[in-house]
Amino acid sequence: MGLLSRFRKRTPITIYDQIGGYQAIEVVVEDFYARVLADDQLAGFFTGTNMSRLKGKQTEFLPRLWAGRSHIPVRR
């Protein structure tokens, strides 16, 4: 390894990459809302909520948050 390569800026590994990317986020979101809806104290807050839409929005938001980039391709 040359001297110059030691000083090159390394791209930090993001939380998004650490957890496994988009597929992992889909699993996390599904699991989270399954647990929330199974909880008697929390489920009432989601009465009348379109859960499919909510999960989709959450799945779009988290990659942007955890990847630290302004645009992450989103699957639909």
C-alpha cells in the first residue's frame, strides 16, 4: 500500500449498508408494525390507518435517513 492511498478519503459504511440495504429495511418495517399492532396499548393509535401505505412510506424514508444520501432508489 502506497503512502498516497493511506491518505485517500474512505467512504464510511452507513447504517443502511451495515444492516443489509433495502431488503433488510423491508423486513425491519414489517416486523416493527407487526409488533406495534400486536400490542394492546399501541394498536389503537393505528385504527383506520392504511397500514400498507404507512409501511411503504416508512420503507421509503429509512433508506434516505440511514444511508445519508439525498436519493436512494426506491422499489415500488
